[in-house]
Amino acid sequence: MPLHEACGVVGIARTTSVLADLEISLRALQHRGQESAGITIFNGKHDTHKGMGLVSSVFSEISNEFSNGNTGIGHVRYSTAGGSTIRNAQPVLLKTDLGEFSLAHNGTISNHKKIREMVNEEELTSDTDSEVVLRIIGQKMETGMNAVDAIRDTMNILVGSYSITMMHDNKMYAFRDPLGIKPLAAGCFENGYIIASESSAMDTLGATFDRDIEPGEIVSIDADGVTSHGIEASERKAFCMFEYVYFARADAKMDGVLAYSVRHRLGQQLWKEHPVEADVVIAVPDSGTAFALGYSEASDIPYREGFIKNRYVGRSFIQPDDVKRKNTVNEKMNPVGDLLNGKRVVVVDDSVVRGNTSRKIVSRLREAGAKEVHFRVGCPPIISPCYLGIDMPTREEFVATGKEVEDIRAEIGADSMGYVSISGLVDCIGKGEKQLCLGCIDEHYPVPIEGEKLRE
């Protein structure tokens, strides 16, 4: 099976060295992928450094010569299928008679089988669809197209999600799929410009967030500015609702909407839809915190830090296999027994996918002496796969597949359970239902997927 990824990307052009900026940006995007990291900087040629593991370890040793370039792109990755190996780490590199290319991709190309037929598979150096996209762009440029036209022509044959930063020699480009499924933003420094998956990367660097790259837009970036080369206009949009619910950092502002505000409103909505008599509200840290605060404020039930998180353990959802996910859950949270003993506890989480974390949380709360455990979830039941970049590939692994909420409650061992409704989710995000991708919760997808229902 081809390897697909949903990750974090960045591109920076300045009048000074960009190495430190790229590393800091990738640390700010680390939550989007923890398996590998890489950067490519133009220093007369495309110098690339990438490796397995966290950003801090991958870039702990790097040569001084590497830091001289003023233009570069970066990537953090987690895999959604296939092996987690250095072979598939990005940026992807390509050397041609027209010069050197590098590409970093966040998303999944759902018509991967079709586009792979357009390239010589024997020449591929990785299992990623990202390399195929880059080779197609290179092929089109070899026919005489300029880079922007080659990108636009390639976008016309791609189906799926993609936010991409790309370099051709010292020239940098970025582009986003016409439905705007994955986020991509632009910002500026005093002496340069940045493109990144999330505005939080800009905040960390002290850069100023300027605007979102529009769905279907192609831009070029240099130290003088971000230049738009047109937008493939479409009334149809499909921003991934899971970015707001879980994947993005809470301080990220995407398409004009702050993730934290969405999560806080979802917590309030959960109280409206699923009130309960309780003594304390706690969060599954950290992604559940804004939801729990919203629930607490709406209900007047006091909020407490019921779990202390080990912040040196990664996010269990994006671990590449089930064994690692379960072990991560065991390590990363410890209940505060003195706050919970004898109490009726509402525990609020952002989402429930496989149920491993939820079962363990309920069990640990009971071990800590909780009298009752009421589980509340800020995302509707996930019942169908994601084909567009989130690690949810099969129905069989979802705890909610073919089950009523009462069945799920019994399976995780809670006293009560409540999910926010789809209409409640849409209202809290503040975008129309037809402006969001809800495929994993309503089984209707914004792009054609073999064997699945199309949204329109």
C-alpha cells in the first residue's frame, strides 16, 4: 500500500540564514508529526538534512556550512500507512537537467494509483505520493512549462488533500488544494516571509501572521514578498473538521477561526446537549482542556486538573501502531487521587477514535477513587475512514462502528457518555456544513472515493 502522510510543512525566505528559523518552526509544528523531520536549504545547491525522531534530536548535530542559505523548506511527519523509515522522510528531493527540486507535503492524494501510472516507478526513491507529485511537476517543466503553470496543471489531476511547500533551485512556491482541506498560512518578518501549516509557527518565531493561503491558490515566496499566481476558484470547500477538534495546536488560527475558541464552544455545547449532576469537571490533557473549560463554565461545575500529564510522552493518536498507542496512554497521564476520591467526575476529551485511551482513563479514574465517571466527547462518533490525511484508515478499528452510544459507554466502563452532535459541531466551528469535510463522521466525502458516498 502506498504511504500517505498528514504532517506539518514550512517554507522561509529571508535576507539572512533560515536554518534556525526552520528548526524553531518545526518544533512549533511537532504535534503534527513525531516520526521524522527534515529541512532543505538552498546553499548553491539543495542541502538536505532529515532523520527519524523529534526535531530536537534530528537537528542536534548539523554542519555550519548548512546554515548559510537564505531560502528553505521543512517538514515533520507521521505515517498513516506503511513503514516509518528514513526512506519516506521529507522533504522529497529530485535532481533533473532543469535543476534541483525539493517538496514537503501535508495531506493525502486519494487518486494515488492513477497518478503513479504517470511516472516511472523504478525511478522512485520513496513510497510517498509526495514524490510522485514532485516528479509530475518536473515532467511538465521539462516540456517547457514554467513552474507555476506546471504546478497548476498538476493540481488539475490531483484528487485529495495537499498543502505543499516546494523549491526549484532557489525559487520557492506553495500551493493548497482547491477544497482547502488542509491549512496553510502566510506571514512576514522584517526581512523575509514564511509559509507554514499553522499560524502558531509564526507566533513562535515572532513573525506576523498575514493571511491564509486560499484554497486552490499558488504563491511564490522570496525575501521581497509572497506573490499570488491566481486561485482555482470553487464554491465547494471542505476544511477538515478534525483540525479544529484535535490536530492543530489550540492557538492556531485557520481560515479565520481560532482552534481554541472552537473547542471552548464545543465544551459549552456538550453541556447543552448532555448535562449531568457532578462535582468536578476534568480534561484529558492537553487537547481536551479547552473543551472541559467550556463545559465547566456552562455548567457552573468547578474545573480541576484531574490528570497530571507527562509532557515527555508523545500524542497517542499519532503513534504508528496500536501497541505503541496503548503503552503511550499508560505513561502519559496520572490522576490526582485527592481531587477525585469520592467525587462524581465529568471527564471531557476532544474525540474518541479507537477507544484505547478512553477505557484506560475511566479505569484509572476509578482506581483513583472516583465515585462516578461521566464521559463527554467534543467530536461526534467517528464511524468511517479518513482518506484525506488523518490516521483513521479502517472502520474495524473504530470503537463507534455499528454501535449505539450506550454500547460504547459500556465498553469503556463509564457511568454515562455523551458526544456532541454533528449540527452542534458545525455551529461551533462557524462554517457551513458544506464548507467542511465531515466524511469520518457522516460517511459522505467531498472527493470521489471508491466504495464511498460523495457529499454532493
